[in-house]
Amino acid sequence: MGRIFYSFKDKYLITASVRRDGYSAFGQMNPRATFPAVALGWVFTSEKFMEASGSWLNYGKLRFSWGQNGNRDIGQYDALASLTPDCIPISTRTEMCMLPPRYTSTVCRTIH
């Protein structure tokens, strides 16, 4: 994870961060993902027009933020749901295929 923070006159604030994370349920093709985020802040009580409000409000800040986050709640192995069984060729010159036992009734395609 990396984060950068910058403050100008303690009034205008910017924060940017990036996180790289991995999870085995994402699948072997995409085991890791990058999650960026950015935030902008404005301490409006530091402005001149807020000086009169010092008796009832001593600190106020508006903040806007955007970011991406991951979802570990996709269920274990759900990323593999789109995989389909296929023939494993034994020879490149025949129509013979070796299938897992549960797919023995599957018709194999011709292998060239």
C-alpha cells in the first residue's frame, strides 16, 4: 500500500493511495487486483468568512473521496464457475481423448 498526503495552508488537503491485494478465489488468471483511492478536503473553518462562528463551531471540514475496494465475499471458487470440461488429447493424429471419469459419456472433438 502506498499513500501520499499534501496540505496547503492547512486548509486544502489531498490524499491519494493505492493498494495491491491478492485472493486465491479471484482465480489463477487474475489472482491480484489494484485498488486506487483519492480524497479532497477543505477546512472551511479556516476561511475568513467563518471567523464569526468561532463561538459555536471551532472546526469544520468538507471531504470528498472516491475509491475502489475489493470484495472477498464472492464465494470460494466462484471465479472458476465459467470453466467447462474438455478433452485432453492423448495423440495429435487420432480422435482419441482422455476424459475425466465423470465425463466418459462426453463425445470428444476431432484432434488434428
